[in-house]
Amino acid sequence: MKNMDIVKAKQEDYDQIMAVWESSVKATHDFLKQEDFEFYKQAIPKDYLPNLDVYVFRSDRTVVGFMSVAEGNLEMLFIAGNLRGKGYGRTMLEYAIRKLNATKVDVNEQNTQAVEFYKRFGFKVVGRTDKDSEGRDYPILNMAL
């Protein structure tokens, strides 16, 4: 991983962030209904990104991943679909824990790869909800260190 850095995102990063989000979701969220995929694709750059502290993981000038932490909760962490399994997620999660004080994460229960990823770093399931934050029928696991 040469020429890599994690920096605070700017609005001009949103197109690359959304490209990463789309490729990541297509690789990991096969349970997501198409209409919900479209809803989130519209809502994230309009309603989520402007209201969160978002960090991008860049390789040279290309965004390969992004994350956000608010009040100790890892709100999102996405890696480009074609780069999964190469250490980028680990690097970002370690940064989130060490530098941004992340101690909690909410994960789609159906995204078993993500659940197992967080468990490898010591996160344990401490709660569960039947619906996601938008009230949609996607169970969420609340995990904490």
C-alpha cells in the first residue's frame, strides 16, 4: 500500500465516495432490494455525507474506501468492491479505533462478512434491532469493543 493516506473528505470527493459505496454494496449486500439500493444511493450524498465527518482512504488521488465516526460509533466503512480482502478495511478500522475513538458499530445482520470482520477485531454483539435506521426491514446488530 504505497502513497496511501486517510484524510477528511470534501464535497468534491462525493462522486468517488459514491462509486466506492456502489461497488462495495454490490459485493456485500446481496440482500438489499433494488428500490432500497436506489433510495440509499440518492440519500447518502444528499442527507448523510454532508452531516457526518467522513474520511476517505486514498491511493494517490483515487478514493479506495471511506468511513465516518460519530460519538464513538463507526457510522459507515466501505471499501471498493474489487479491493476487498487486501488490508484496506483493516487499515481504516484501526485508524477509526486509534485516531477517531470508535468503540461501537451497527452492522446489517445479513452482511455476514462484515459481522465476521468486526468480530475478528474484538467487537461483540451487544444488541439487535429488527429494522435499520430508516425503518426498513433490515435487522441491525449493535456491536461494541
